[in-house]
Amino acid sequence: MLLCSAMGPGRALLPADLLVQFEPWRSHVANPPPARWDALVWDGIAQYYPWRLFAAESIRDGVLPLWNPYQFCGTPLLANGQSAVLYPLNAVFWLLPVSAAFAWSAWLHLTLAGWFVYLFLRRMGVGRFGGLCGAVVWQLNGFLVAWLHLPTVMCTATWIPLILLCCDRALTTGRWRYALAGGVALGLSYLGGHPNIFMFVVLLTALYIVTRAVSRSTNLTFGRRVVRLISTGATVGITGLAVTACQLLPTLDLLRISHRSFVPGPESYAFFLDRALPVQQLAGLLIPHPFGHPALGTYVGRGNYAEYSVYVGTVALALAVWAVLTSRQWHTRFFVGASLLTAVIALGTVVNWPLYHWLPGMSRAGGPNRILVLLVFSLAVLAGIGADSFVRYVATRGKSSVIAPLLVLALVPLCAWLWLQFVGAAMPSFNPTIKLMSAAELVRAFLLLAGAVVCMQLARNLRLHRAGQLGLIAILAADLLVAAQHHVHAVPQAWVYPSSAGPTAVSGRIMTNASDWPLHGFPTAVFPPNAATVYGVREVFGYDSLYLSRYRSFASLIQGSDPSPPENGNLLLARLGPVYGLDMMRLAGVETVVSPVAVEGGGLHLEPAEMFYTYHDSGARPRAWVTENAVFAPSDREAFEAIVRLSAAGDCIIITGPDEPASELPQGSRPAVELRDVSPNCVAVDVDWGGGGYLFLADSYAPGWHAYAEAGELRVRVADVAFRAVALPEGTESVTFRYEPSSFRVGVFVSLLALAGALGAAGGMLVLRGEAQ
């Protein structure tokens, strides 16, 4: 039901209603709808759609896209884990139209999420009714719904219950095939594409394995429990690492040279805690929108709504409390502890200090708030246990059987009312409109609880107990579906980057998106970031969570200052300003500048245009050219200083590293080159003078680029801080640049070896079982 409006013909589960607030798309849509700016939801259309589209088109052409040639003068694609190119379930994007596939992918993962929780609860001894209740809560909780348009969050979190199920079976049965399956599920979670959420998945998995193994619930001696702990933990961890090697190794390789390759200083811990969950926003556990709704423009809470969304349903929370009060099984105690621990971490308490300093990756998580995914998962499991406990309680009690559950149900809205009184006194921004909305949410909570009471009464009747159970499940779903209203952006597919609005007659590289990018309100922009990838146009800037640090240094020379807005270091923008670094633009091969305002700069010629200021630079250098003039700089810092001094010095290039004299060019020759883009990972350059000089290519340099000519492999050098150059030996007629990172080759080998081993082990077990029978 949540996705019905997005799965119809001609519909898309994408926030394109934000896209059509920008030009040129706004002028190509009849009656564009009003929309509230949401910087996080915007990523669904600005990052994930371009990545999925480019990957799908490349794979359909038979090419695995390791490199994106359209942004940042070229940038690694697959190595950024959020591109999720290797995630098997993303095959839906290859098989269906990409704009339609987002809804089907969401449906698939929500279905799997519910099924896995159902299986996990059943493994714990919970009945079918409790399993269904837990599944509904995990499928539709406020956290997953708020992040619905960033698919990597859901793709990563979906596998949590399956991982725990496999680990549980491995620990209790001692059969290592379950540990292997758990490792594969852990690997799939990583390939889903959200490293931050995956880190928390690993944390929960480790806690579960350790506590389940050492507890007496497994009915083993202490020595055997330790053996099970070591064998299961090692098998799950090693298998998970091996399965993910194809993605993990390239990502680690990119992290080392990316704009995030910094060592957090002492002051960073305070910045980390700055994004912790404010204690007032725990009210989101009790009612869905205590601080207003972001899509309605009434949200007054801290930061982005999705970062602090924790609603699991009023009735579900009451069932979780009931589980705490009535269930004595080990899993109840574990998930109560997990709920409390994750809440304490999310609130930014001192518990974060050892995690930040000692847990790998935590210092770069951006904040402790996203661990809330584990809180809502734990509450969903507790809700399932509580529902099952309630059924058993009713079955064994007489007429007074619903009195205790009623008291628990009444406790939730009472706590909500008391908490809202506290919030109203503590937050000046908690205005009368928000108070009125919160009061309405409170009334809705009471109505839902009244419906739950009716279902409880029905459940007491032997003939109507099924109807009562189904009614309670329906109330759980209705509660969460009503709370999800206005969070889902279901739009016509025609709004998703319409082809009629794409750049036309563009030659060479362009610089677009000359813009302001404020934190709140729609930015002033033309072709916002990554639109060039959609339209197959080469752009000098872009938007990515991982891009090359040396290219950021070069971009600062174009911008003349920090190339990123203060709100987001993942953006490289040509922000509004009177002058750009014209010499650097020419060096990057920028022939066209498109801007919403006039740009002052010598040598830029204004072209006729209906909508924007469009400039052509006749002095731009071609993307590939040849020179015999080179200055060698021993380090990146000295190369940066040299390019500032010599950028306008004719056809001289700055090469980083030791000297490498090139053969002289033929006297009086004017070298010309012909460039062919063979694939995203391959560029060929034909030369017509037989070699000599240095071939400069205005595409970003990254380790993994190799160059081949008739004489064999050529050394690819860093030129002009961020680009590529090779010395051309005599007899050269063609040079082919190929992106072949060794980290990817090694990773693929390890992953295939791991999968072959897992399949072989599974096949061997089946053969042995057949022989035994």
C-alpha cells in the first residue's frame, strides 16, 4: 500500500517534484507542483538516479562501469560503495526502466525485510501472529520510510534479521553452513551500499554473537560456548569480508586518495556529537511528528527529519513495553539491552567516546544519530515478542485478561502527553501550530489504542480470535501508513530528467550549476549536480560522497576559493561570483559555461540563449593535446605552486614526480590528435606524427589508469595537479588509456573464490545428506 501510487504505469518513486523546481526542467513541466526543499531527500534524484541510470546503461552495453567520465573531469564510480554497482538485487535496474525500477526495488526490499524478521521471530519461538506483527513494524517503521528515497539505507538494513537468524542457528546447532550463510548475508548488506549503516549492522551482529554464545541459553558447557563463539564469529567475519572484497578493496583504495582522506583531530569529536539525537526528539517514539512534518514545511526539530526519525507505531511501542514486562526469554533481554544501548549512543552520551576512538569507521560516521536504525529494529522485534506474549496471556486468563494490557496501552499516550509538556517548555520553536498538530497526533494515538482494545476483546473469543489478531495487525499497519503520509514522493516518470530539457549542441566540457547552495530553500542553480551524467555531457564539477582529493585542489583554482558550499563538502560548485579562474577552466577543457546570472571574465563570449547566460570560450584547450614543454615538480605541493605561477605560460605542463625527458617533436610540426571514447573505462588517442613530446589528457588522474602504445605500456604521470600525461616514444601511432585498478581485480578474485567455496560446501552437504538417506 505504501508504494501503490509509485508502482502504477508511468509513475516513479523519485523526488522529481524537487527537480522540476529548477530550470530548465521547470519550463518543460506543465504546472509544476509546489515542493518543500529537503537536502537529504534531494539525493535520491541528484545522486542515486544518475548513478543507477549510468550503471544500467553501461551494463546493458556489456561494460562494468568502474569510472564515470561525466563528472569532475572523470571520477571513480564502482569504488564508491554507494553506487552499489555490484549489489545483486540491483539487477532490477538493469532489467526495467530505471525510473520505474526504484519503486520495484523498494517493494522487493520491504518484502524481504518483513519476511526475514518473520523468520527470525519464528526461530525465537514466537508464533505466527507475533511474527507478522514484528514484520509489519520493521517494514513500515518511520526510519526506513524517511530514508526511502535513499535506497542504499534500506538495501543495507534489510539483511539485519537474516544475519542474526543465521548466526543464531550456527551458535545453537554448531553447523558451520549457517555461519557461511550469515557471512554471505553480511556481505550482501555491505554491497547494499551504505557503509555508515553497515558499520552499525556489524556492531549489532558482533554483540549478538558474543552475548548469545556466552549465555547459558544455548545449553552448552562453557568451553563449547567459547569454541562456538570463535568458530561462528570467525566464519561469519571471514566469509563476509571475502564476499565483499570486490567492493571493499576498491573503496578502501579510493578512501585513501579521496577528499575524505583526513585524520580526525581532537576537535572532531565535538563535531561528531553535534549531530546526536536531542533528548526532546525522543518524543518521536510516542507520536510520529511531534515537531511538525518536513513535507508540509512545519518541521521545527533539529537537523533533517530523517536523521532523527524513530517512530515504530503507538500500538507497537505498547506491545514492546508489554514484552519487557511479561517475557523472560533470552532474546527479549538482548533486544531490551540493544534498545537502551543504541538510544544512549544516539543521544550523544559519554558511551560514544570509546566507540569514536576505538571502533574502526565510527569517527567518520558523521554522528551517532543513524544508529537509530538499530533502535527501531530492536523495537520491531520486541513488538513481535510482545504480540505473541499477549496472545498467550489472553489464552491463559479469564475475564480480567485485558486489564493489564489496557494499562500498558494507556501508558503510551500518557507518556506522550507528559513529554510534549516538557518539550513545549524547553523549545522556543515549539509554536502553537506544532502544538496543535501534536495534539491531533495524540488524539489519533488514543483512537488507535481504542481500536487495539476492541481487537483484544475479540481475541478473547475462541471463534473470533483470528479476526481480533488480524484486526490488531491491520491497526499496526494503519498506524504506520498514516504516519508515512507525504513522505513518499510518487511522481510522473515524465518529470524525471526529461530529454527535452537536456543540453543541446554542447561541444567539449561544460561548467554548469553556477549557483548558490543554501542549507534551506531551493538553491539558485542551472542543471544541478550530476545532471551531466544523465544527459551524457562532460562536466567539470559534480556531487559525490567520494571524489579525488587532488581534483578538489584543482577545483579550488577554478573557483578561486573553497569549491564546496559550507553546508556540504561533497559538492563541487561554480558558485555565483564575478570571475572564475579562466586559465584553469581552459586547462580543464571547459568550452561552455552556463549560468543563471551574468559572469564576468575576459575571453568568455555570450551566446544567444532563451533562458540562461551561456558563454563560449574560444581559448579553451582541447581535451587532449601535445607539447614538448614540461616542468617537473617533486611533490604535489610544489606542483600546485607551480601551476599557480605558470598556468598561462603557453603550452607548458606541470608533471609531478621525477624527470622523464620525452623525445623531441618533429621540426615545424603542429601535432594533432584524434580522441575516441571507447567505453567509460577506456579512452583511445590517435597521433599522426610518429611520436615525440608529451600527450596531455584533461581527464582526472587516479591510480589504476594505465596507458598502452605500440612500444608497450607507458607510464601515466600526474599533470597539472589533477590530470594525466604520458611521454610518447618514437613510433607511437595510438595510445589507449584503460582504467584497471588492481584493487578491483584482487577483490573480484577473492569474492569469486569465496562464493565458489560457499557453493561447493553447500553442494557437498547436499551430497552427504543424500548418501546418508
